[in-house]
Amino acid sequence: MKVKTVLSYVISLILIPIVIALGAVIWGKQSYAAISAAVAVLACVPFFLSFENKKNTRRIVLLAVMVALSVAGRIIFAPIQFFKPVAAIVILAGMYFGSQFGFLTGALSAVVSDFYFGQGPWTPFQMFSWGIIGLVAGLLSNPLIKSKLLLILYGAISGVVFSLIMDIWTVLSLDGGEFNIDRFSAAVATSLPIIGIYVISNIIFLLLLSPLFGKKIERLKTKYGI
């Protein structure tokens, strides 16, 4: 189990960022589809490594449900720019089902919903951003479940983290794959209102969804032994 756990974090925190960086810096914008597919495949590896035979189908169904809810939420709130429940649902997935489940929920939510919103070189960055939010939520599951204040704080931090990672993509896309710290600082300053919306939406959706999701998910985990 220790080897599987270490391997899952190596894939999520090292290999996937390397693949995304290579795609943005070396291979260029034209490679975004291959990079998105590679990230999706790599994100699946830790999830399937943690499988136990009797629980495979149940976990796949639950994953599909969480991704579907996330994608549906993003589409429903499409008219309200930047105000989406995706991060909140990904956080809840990580909290109640673990880091690998949270990362995969975030990554798949991005790539699947972008079939509606439009695939592009930004998609791998969205996959990693929401994925890492779900992964860390899994690592912090106990304090996040026990403390609503910490959950709100994590939701706010997640909004900032998502925006900062997407600003990295903005800079790389404008400078032909080169990272310019001055342009990054300008992008962050320009996106401050958007960061505020991310933070507020994450907090609102976590407060609305966590009581309902928490009870339902705990019942499912107990009933099916997941």
C-alpha cells in the first residue's frame, strides 16, 4: 500500500505537471488534445491502483456520478461567468473518497465539461488545477470534515490556487511557451476580481452542498463498504 500511495503522489504531483509543462513549452498549442489525453490516463493510474476487486464497480459508478454532477453544475451556471460549483464538488469528492478519487474527479470534470465549453491548450491546466484541489482535500479530509471554518478557508484558498495556475497558462500562451514573471504579476493583478468570484463561489457552494453531500456520501460508504 505504501508503494501504491507513493506512486500515486509521484504521478499526480510530478509526472502530470511535467507532461503539462512539456506540452505548453516544447510541443506548443497544437498538442493540447494529446496532453489532455495523457493527463487523463495518468490521473486514472493512481485511482485504479487503489482498487479492491469487490469495490471496483461501485467506485467507478460513484466517480461517474461525481464527475457528472460537477460537469452539470458547470454547464447550468455557465451564464454566470466564473461562478461555478466545480471546485466545491471536487473538494467534497476528495474529502469523502480520498486523494486519488479527488484528483481524478477534478481532472475528468475539466476535460469532459470542455467538450461543451471548448477544448484548448487551457484544458490540461484546468485538469491539473481542479485535480490538485481534490487531491489536497483528500489529504486534509479529517480536519475539513470536522471544521466548517477550515472547509471555508480551504475553499477560498482553492479559488486563489486555481486562478494562479490558470494565470501561468495565460503567460505561457502569450509569450510562446516562455514564463515571464512580470507578465505573470500583471496577469494576477488583472485577475483579482475573478479570483474574488472564485473564492466567493467556492465558499457558497461548499456551505450549500457539504451538509447534503456529507450525509449522503457517508451513508453510501457505510452501505457499500467503500
